[in-house]
Amino acid sequence: MRQVLAPKVAGLLALDEATQDVALDWLALCSSVMGVWGNVGQTDYAAGNGFLDTYAQYRAGLVAQGQRQGHTVSVSWPLWAEAGMQIDTAGQERLRRDTGLEAMPSAAGVTALYLALAQNVAHVVVGYGAEARIVQHLRTACEPPMLPAATAVLAVADPAAVGELQPQIEHALTGMISAQLKIAREELERDMPFSEFGFDSVMLTGFGNALNQKYSLALSPTIFFEYSTITALAGYLVREHQAQLAPELTATVAAQLRPEGGAVAPLLPTISQRQRGRAAAAMLRSEVSDSERIKHEPIAVIGMSGCFPQAEDLDALWANLLAERDSIEALPASRWDRALAPAICHAGVIESIDEFDSLFFSISPSEAQAMDPQQRLLMLYVYRVIEDAGYSVRSLSGSNTALLVGTAAGNGYGHLVAQARATVAGYSAAGLAGSMGPNRMSYWLNWHGPSEPIDTACSSSLVAVHRALELLRSGQCAQAVVGGVNTLLSMEMHESFTQAGMLSSDGRCKTFSAQADGY
């Protein structure tokens, strides 16, 4: 978050302060349409561009007061065709379908810049593509939703019709998946997670596009994270898109909204106020009873896994402890690309940090390369702890299992990705987001319990354990996987921590000691 916001926020503030006495003709800020309507996985990027747009308005006020000079304009750019940040073909198609935007040629962009500078406004949004759809999407994003004064019941679905439509949608989904993945229909189980069929994030995007095109829907790829089986997805489509799907699937959907007398028929049998009081009280007593029972039930640890410096598993860690082995070593020269070594050259190093079987987790190699190694380690060792506990992945699929992981963003991997000049794709932001680690794994495992990253600095893992105990004792999950992952990957982060006094000068932790000087 800080790496994304700093150039736009701190950079603009510094530039404005440095030029406050300069007779500028104009100050043009290059923003993005994502600052106007946002985008999943780009919260930090959207916030940074939103700051540019707002600051342009603020500086225009300073110009009016005589405290600045020059016209201020923030230009919210769309996707450029020949330069700048790029997305893959599937992403461009999704952008066109959802917003009407298309990749803008450079010549059109230059023309738009001239037009923007000629406007007497502080913020200009540039769009290229289907004008009517872009304007409508912009209005939807910018105008606050109007809440109706009253809500009317327009239709009530016939349960028989819904029951008839569900298997038809399941049949249609099975056919589309079979065609896309070249898997026989009979091998596709309705309650098996999509990832088990071989779907990865790119393929799910393609599947979503096919659904949208065939049935005139506007599904976002994130829907497959929430409804991750054929049965679950079909149920969602029946509830939310029955009107569009029923005619396509020739289902008979009939609903009698009013009886002959003209009054709205009650959907639930009426009960007296006294009866309602009894029902509520009975439910409350039942819930309290269950809660009290769970609160005092012992909690067992039934599986463990992990890797540490000079210890590839827990057995090796235990052997190191028994031998009183010091696992802090000199930082390998391969960890920096400079003529001079860093001031502090000690670290606990995990040798296999770059080893990850992405295809096993239905992740493409290119997406895996964009993933923070903390996410990769998390997925690997959550899988291993399930094995250690004696469970199979399939046996826990669909269960109310929680996943809580102490983790932290800003370990420097984003800087390494930028140095490598990796192509920006739809998965780039998600690969660096701390929240995506546990949620990516919960989705792959089809777990329905709480899935949370926890960042409280050095106490993150301990807080994660405490949170897991609370969830178990309150009955909010049946079991929980809890742990922590932490890596420090770039020399820039290493140097910053050194200058902040956070790293021990001799590479030794001195917990609770007056001589403690870092970790």
C-alpha cells in the first residue's frame, strides 16, 4: 500500500510545495479511471489516483486565493493501447463488456490531453470506446444510490419452478465446463470445487465470459470464489438471474402474485405477538445453551507443519533445538546485487523459498511468479498440515473450516517484480495483496469458515491463535488452521529496517534483555 501511494501522494505534495512560487501555466496530473470507479484487487492504486483527483480540486482553490499559479487539472486516463500498464486479452474483453471502455490509441490520448488542458475544470475523465455505455457506467459510479421511500414486492417465485430450473442450469453449466476443459460430463461432480476440475484464475475468467455472452449476464470472475461448485453456482443463478435464464432454458416459471380477492397473500403463517415472543425466547435459549457447551469444550491441536531457516520441516527444527544449533547465518551474496555488502549481513534464510508447484494448485506459472512467496509458502504448508492431521482435501471441502494467518505486506517482493519489469496482468495486484494469501487457499480448498490475514507486527501469529480459539469457542467454525508466514526479500527493505534500528547488529535476538538491539 505504501509503495503504491507514496509516489502519488508524497510525490505530488512535494512537487506542489516546490513550485508554489513558480509562475506555472498549468499543473497536469496523470490519474486513472480506476480512481473514479475502482477495481477489485487495486484498492491502493484506486486510492492513490483518487487523491490526485481530489488534490487538483484543492489546488484550484489555492489558485483562486492567489496562493498558487497555473491551471490545475487531473486527467483520469483509461487503458492505453500502445504504452503504459497493459492487461491481457481476456481482461480487455471483460473491461469492454463491463464498462464499454476499449484500449485507447496514442493519437486519441494526445488529443484528449489537449482538450483536457483547455477545459476550465480541475478533473477530467477520459474514455475511449462505446460512448453511451461509458457515460452510463460513469454516472452509476459517481452518483450516490437513491434509496426508495417504499419497497414493493414485484414477484414471488414459484418453488416448483425454481426446483425445475436448478437441475437445468446445472446441466447447462456441466455441458459448458465439459466443452471448455475437454472432460466427460459424467466425470464432473456437482459438489466438487472448480479447481479440482483443473480451472485456474485465467480459465475461470474465460468461463465467466462464456456465461455472460451466452445468457446476457454481467458476472464478475469473483463470483466463482463465493460459489465454487456447479451446485452452488446454479443455486446463485436461480436466485439472482432467474428472469434471464428461464426463457433460455425453456423452464416454466409461473407465480401467482395475488389471490382473487386482490389482497397480497401472506408468505408466512401469522402468529400472535405472544407466540412470537415464545418462539424468540426458545431460540435464544437454544443458542445460549450451544454456546455455553462449546465454550468449555477442550481444544486439541491435531496437525502441524512448517519450514524455518536451516530446517525444512518440524522434525529438523526439533533436532536443531536439541543440538542448540544457531540457525542464523551470513546472508548469501546472491541475496543482493551490489558491489558493497549490506551493513548487517546476518539472517535466517529459507533455501527453498523459490520452489513452488503452481500447477498442483491450479495456478499458471506466470501467475505464480507474480505471487508473493509468502502466499506460496502459506498454500504449501496449509496443505501439508491437512495431511499431517490425517485428513484429505476432499473430506474438508465445503466445511466450516477457518483459516487465520499472521502475515504482513511490504516485504519487498513488489520491488523485485518491478525491477524484473514483469508484465502487468489481472492477477498482478492480487499476487502482492496480503489478504489474498489465506483467501486464495480457502477458495482452493472450498472452505466456508472465516478466512483472515492478521497483521499486528511481531504478535501476528499469536493473535491469529487467539482469534482461532475465539471462533472455535463461539461456534463460528468447526475447526481452524492457524499460523504465520514472514519473509524479507529485497535489499531495500533490509536497508530500511537496518536504518530504523529494527535489525540486530550482530544478528542475535536478545528477547527481554537490556542489550536487545533488534531481531
